[in-house]
Amino acid sequence: MSMQALFGQLLVGLINGSFYAMLSLGLAIIFGLLGITNIAQGAFYMLGGFTTWMLFRWAGIGYFWALLLVPVIVGLVGAAIEKTLLRRVYNLDHMYGLLLTFGIMMFIQGMFVYFFATAGRPYAVPPELGGAYNLGFMFLPKYRGWVVLASVVFCFATWFAIEKTSLGRTLRAATENPTLTRAFGVNVPGLMTVGFGIGVALAGAAGVLAAPIYPVSPLMGADLIIVVFAVVVVGGMGSILGSIVTSMMLGLLEGLTKVVYPQGSNMVIFVIMFVVLLIRPAGLFGRER
Amino acid sequence: MTDASVSSPVLAVENVAGHYADSHILHGVSMHVSPGEVVTIVGRNGAGKTTLLRAIMGILTKRSGSIKVFDKETIAFAPERIARLGVGYVPEERGIYATLDVTENLMLPPKVAEGGMSVEQIYQLFPNLRERRKSPGTRLSGGEQQMLAIARVLRTGAKLLLLDEPTEGLAPVIVQQIGATIELMKKQGLTLVLVEQNFRFAARLADRHYVMENGRIVDAIERSQVTARMDAIKSYLGI
């Protein structure tokens, strides 16, 4: 096996890890604040990818504008869904939230399949990020490096916003004790709308980053979300930083498996999930309840 | 401010009923608190004192009757709207956030009115909290947690404060400190409703005591009557 292949696969792993991180981070925020397991997260990722494609195709709006606009658009769609639908199941068993978001996923995905069919649509790498760096031991396509960098920035910005700002402070308080937080005059229901919006906006941003790498297709999120849920199970639902670290780790491990035992690369995350569930059911960073 | 608004009560509770889950806990409670008064609600365990505060705060969702806060009918208000009228709440379990450090706990409640204390003033009042300001809220001792819970509402400018058992389970020296703080709050013109098991503590501070039994207010004892009616009080409280 050549070093080229090894580093190439590790890079792919890092990129996959970046997508896992952005999606699972969003899931962690949503679960913490709303108590909802948002299985539609993959559909919001797809929505992000597709909106990027549509903006360019129909409005001539390019990649960098999309990176700014699409998370906002997806976040607003999420906020509207939270206000009209999710709100109704907060007082019910967690299972209802799961079923409802499953329905939302089927609906969004179904609409796109209906209008666009399932074939993938290409999206060009922006010229500024075309080409590759020769690192000596490997070629690093600029865009791939950009994806990793951008996702680190998104994740760090989210972590910073939650841990170090007053909005984040209020968000953490509302996650821990919503009733008391309301009794202090905080509009917690409004905060939940914002929290869901931010959570799905992260998935939308991941969709923009993915558009030039993976074909944009209505089913692009369906494949990813299964793995992301396995990542979340391994990391545990509780921790923001935990979900980022776990995602990167598992992405790399997946890449490494592709080099040493390619047949196992699709299941290595699930094998790890199985082992973690046996010895630490709350996940690596999760707290037992 | 006109004379009329000074004399109208800060809090007027009329015939309030309240349910928690399937049990009927408050049965037609009526009470009122005037500006600058310290009023206690005393009574045995399970009389409904905590539930009454939760009803006033809007946390108890199944409630009926009339609760006027600063002359506004709040019976249909969500808790955040009631708080924003200028009400501060210090819950029985203290409600210190584990995921927030001391300063973050202090800064969490939004300002609801002008005239709250600054963080600096609060740290002067509670020097212990300054020393622990970077500690996670739940690493504090019980007394420190209680001080933080009180300090938290002093910063918001709330003019009506609801304190649920602020001395419960605390050492005498801490109880004294909390008593001194409550006297200071009274001097600043704040209006206080205090649920308290420790009658000796309550008697020193309160202008009036409401006695609660089985979800009803059964008696109101003015400060001046306390000595004369000590036997009745003792029998109410079973002490």
C-alpha cells in the first residue's frame, strides 16, 4: 500500500468526519433543547445542497453567496416547521418527535424526488478553490482542504456561541431547566424555535459544502443520516464538543479501514457503535441519566 | 407616582384554585401584598405554600381565579410575561444551573426593570460568590447556592420577590446572613413574599403572616398581633 493511498483515504475520512460533525452537532443542540431526535437532519442537509444548486441554476448566485444564504434559508424553513409542527409534540413521549420528524423527512425527500427525480446533479467547484496543493507526500485538492477548514470554523463558531455568549448561556440554561428559565423572563418557546433553526442550519451549511463533492440528489441525506446517527450513539447525545471529536475520530477511522480492510469500511462505525453500546450505553461523552 | 398607585397592592390573589397533575392543591386562596411589605406564608408541610408561589409565577399551569401583579391580571400569562412585570423568583430547590458557572448564573435572568444591583454591588454583598465566580453552580455549598439564588434576582431590578424557604437546611450563621439580606431588600423598598418553615426567622422580618392549611389561607396575623396570638400560631404550625 502506498503512502499516497493512505493519506488520500485519511483525507476522505477527515472530510466525512467534517460532515458527520456538522450534522451531529446540530442534532445535539436540537435534542438538548427540544428533546427531539431529529431524524430529518439528513433531509435538511439535502435541502442545503439542493438550494445551493437551485440558487446557481435559477438565479446565478454562486458558491460563496450560497454558503452565506443557504444556512439562513434552511434555518428559516426549520424555524417554520418547529413553530407549526414540532411544537405540538413536546409534551408527548420522545417517540412522537421521532415519528413526526421521520414524516417530515419523507415529505421533504418525496417532494424533491417528485420534482427532480433521483439522478445526481453536478455542481462545479468554485474556481477560487480549484486545483490542488502538492504537499510532497500527497496531492491535496484545494476544495477538500477548504471543506475541512470550513467545517472546523462552523463547528468552532457554534461551540463558541454556545459556551461564550449570552445567547448560548440562555440556551444552556433553557436546556437544563426550561421551566425555571421561563420564570426568569426568558422566552423559552421562542428560544426553541431559534435552537431548531440553528441546528438544521448547520445541516444546511454541510449541504453547501457537499454540493461540489457529492452529486446533489434528493437522496444524498438519506445515506448520510444513518451513519450520523451511529456517530451520535457512539459519542452520546449530551456534549457539543463530544459530538465534534467523535465525528472526526470516526471519520478518520473509516478512512483508515478503507486502506487496510476496504470491505469493512462501510460497517466499521456500526461495529464500534455495537461495542460502545455494550460497555458504555450513554456513549463516550454522554452522561448516564 | 400618584397616591392611588402607591396604595394599590403589588400582588392581589383572589380565590385561586390550582391543580398539580391530578391533585387539587389550592382551594380558593386569597391574599394581598402592599408595596414595600414583607409577607410570609407559613403552614405545615404539604399545605400548598410552594404551589401557591408556583401559581403566582405562572409555573403551575392549571390555575384559575385572579392573580393581579402590579394591577395586571396575570392568570392567563405565561411565566416569562409575569417575570417581565418585575417579579423575581427564588425557588425552593434554588435552581442553580449546573452547566453555568457562578457569574453566568448571576447574569442569566434578563433585567426586568431599572434599579437592580450591579454585579459589583452583589459581590460586595456576597464576597463568597466573588471567590467562587468561575465555579460551576452546583459545586457551591448549600448556603452559597442560596445566596446565588437570591443574588440572581437582585440584579434584575424585580420589585416583587418570591422566596421559597430561603433558610431550609442551612447553618445558623448563614441563616443570619440571609436574614440581613432580606432586611436590606426591605430597606430598598422591595416587596417580598416569603414562604418559611422557620417561624422565629419569619417573625423577625414580616409585616404580616398568612397561615395556610390544606390549600387555603385560614388566618392572617399582623406583626403587632404575633405575641398575643402565639398559642394559635403554635397550634397552626404544630410546634
